Amino acid sequence: MSLERRTHDEGERKDPSSSSSSDSYEFTHAASKSAVAQICETVGYNHSKDPPLESLTGFAIQYILQLGKSATSFANLNGRSQCNVFDIVLALEDLSCNNNVDEERVSLDSCSALRSVKLREIINFVKLSDEEEEEGAFIQTLPRFPVSDNKVKGKMVVPSFVEIGETPPGKHIPLWLPAFPDPHTYKETPMWVERGLDPRGDKIEQARQRRKAERALLSLQRKLVCRISSGGDRVWGDMDGGVKGEIREDESEVTEEERNGDGLSVVEAFAPVLEAARDGGFSEVDAEWKEKKPVALSKLRTVKKFLGEPLDLTLQMKGEDRAMSLREEDRDDKRRRAEFILRQCMENPVDLNQL
Amino acid sequence: MNQGQQSGEAKHEDDAALTEFLASLMDYTPTIPDDLVEHYLAKSGFQCPDVRLIRLVAVATQKFVADVASDALQHCKARPAPVVKDKKQQKDKRLVLTMEDLSKALREYGVNVKHPEYFADSPSTGMDPATRDE
């Protein structure tokens, strides 16, 4: 008898239900326990002790499980995957202990389910319960379980081909299977280069450079006013020599990439400044300049290509005017300033990148 | 031929009764909720979209539990009443489901349930000191 096997199964059933089903085990067990207690109350019991109630709950659960298992196997024997009422009736007969086997079992002639004793008993039971009109329904409301893990744990449920609306690649793949992942997840497909944010970034960069240029220009104007009142051509000559000397010293240290990368934008930014420098003259301004933008000066080599001629001419002019001693002094001065700027460059590589 | 016709008619009647019964199942709500039964049936591989079949299983289980409980109740009522001190006190005022009654009831179904009366520390607890040495 299949019922005889169940004495120790109750305890063992709890262990295999680890992982996902252990979460629902306690809940379903508690729910079935309260349902069984309600049935006992309907029968006539006022109270019950816990161990017999637990045992009875276990038996009820095992009854359902065995019914399902037998019904499924009967359906599978007949080549079906879904069960019908005859499978359940056969399973009921299988689980019951009928003493009058010969007379009242399912006969082969009629093949009717109602020949089954068990089913008739159940029908009578339902009629009785209906007639009594007691509150037989489950008192508490059960939430819909098992709770889907989609929202709780964030598991991705892969939709099937049918749900997506795709045709599977190949006739051998049925539609109800999960769909294949999108090709961009495992292959390199051409990308749409999104440049949405770049114009804004470019504008910001341009505005910043313009502001710096304006600041330099203002200070230049200030110096011009001072210098023009005191000196004259001397200012212009000093500036050029200093600039050229320091360019040579700086360029050896500064990388090529920075020069080439921002060359064009720097040219645009400093065009007004350089034009002003061409027109006027400044000596100490270049030191300030360099403190703010040491790398920019290194790019003046490219700038020279564009503005070229005027700077060279002034250089020639300078060579004629100055005395040797003065030039050497200026060179030392410029060299010291260049070294200072180089040290600053090394200390603050971030500033370089910002440009 | 006659037998065949009769059996055919009986079959139709039976089928009609069966469909009527299944329809009546929808009116009657079993004590065990549908969701719970569906969960356990799914666990055992039972696949059916029809609610009536699930209700049939629920009703069958309810009948099984009710049968066992009523048998236990019979055993409980059949037990000799305790000494009645107060004349107002009745015999069956407290109907409690105990393990004794349940095991007696289940024995008829072929299930052996034995509840230990107490739990001991070791197998030799409570034995005579003479036999314990052995």
C-alpha cells in the first residue's frame, strides 16, 4: 500500500527542499496546517495538540503529492502530458484501500469514471457538505504564491520567441523556447557614434579659453601702458628673445601629443593676444603668461607657422639693437624662469591636461 | 447488442452525472484553497489548466482528512470518561485531537504512527541497574 511508506517521510521531506523551495515550504506548510485544523473543527474537534496536527498536515500534503504523481504517471502512460478527470479517478482508486475489489472497481465495459467507488464517495461527501451549508471555505486569504523573483531578486526572465515576436533562426527551434540574446551582446556591431554632448563640451572649452585669453590680454594692456610710458622698442625685443629661448627649453620636456592635440584651439584662442603682442611689446607679461599656461607657449612653434613672419622680423631687429651683456643677462633670467615653469609643469600634470 | 446499447446509455448518463458533478464543484469551495493544492500538484508534476480538476483533488484530500479525523473522534468518544467530580461537567466537553487517537485511526489506513512518550538521554536510561552493566 502506498500509504504505508509515509511514516518517516515527513521529516525527510523538509531537507531536500532547500534552495528556492525552502522559502515556500514554511509558508505552504503553515497554510496547510491551518486548513487541516479547520477541517478538524468541521468534524467536531474543539482543540487539538500540536504533534497530531502536524502529522495530519503531513499526511494531507503527502496525499496531494501522491495523487498528483499517480495521475501524472497515468496520463504519461496514455501518451498525454496533461491530466484529465479519468487520471485522477484512477489515482484515487490507486491510493484507496478498497476491500470489495471484484464488484465495484472500475469495470472495463463501461469505462466510466462513475463506476469508481471513491468518486461516488466524494460526490456524496460534496453533497453532504453542501447541504449542511457550513462555512467550509478557507478562512484566511492566501496571497498569490510563489512570489515571482523578478522584482524581488532582480532575476531576468528570458522571454520566448513568441513573446518577442521573433522567428527563431532555424526550423528546428520551437517558438516557445527562450529567445537568443541580441547579437550586440556577443558580436562587435557598428556603433552609432553619439555626439550629443560634445558640442556642449566644445563650447564650454572654447568659452574657457576665450576667457583666459581675455584675461591675458587685459594684463598685457596694463603692462603696455606701463612699459610704453617708460621704455620703447626694448620691450618688444626682450619679449621675443625670451619667448624663443624658453620655447626651445620647454619643448624638449613637453610631450608632442599635447602640442599637436590642442594646437588649433590654442591658436584660435590666442590669436588676438598674439596680434596685440605683435603690435605692442611686453617683457614681464610672458612670465605671467607662462605661469598660467606653460604648455601653450610650447605650442607657439605651431603658432609661428601661422603667424610666422612678423616674429622673425622682430627677432632680427632685436639682434641689431641689443648689447651682448644685456642679452646674456636676459638669457639667464629667462632660463631661471623657464626652469621654474618646468618645475610647475612637473608638479601639476593635471593643469596640462586641462588645456 | 442490447448490452452494448445499455452500456452506451449508461455511459451517457454517467458522463452527464460526471459533468454535473464537476459543475457543482465550482459552487462548493473546498476548505483547502486552490492555490495551495495547485502548488503541491505542480511540485509532483501534475499539469492541468482546468480549475475543476484541482478542486476535485482538494475535495478528495478534504474527504481523506475528514475521514481520519472522524475516526479519531470516534476513538476519543469511545474512551471511558474521566472521573466526574462535578455533576454539571459532561463527558465530552473537551474534544482534543491527541496522538493516541490519531495513531489508532491511521492504523486502519495502513499507516504506523508511533509517538514517543518521552525523550531519553541514552538508550539505557530507566533500565534496572543490574541489566545496565550488561
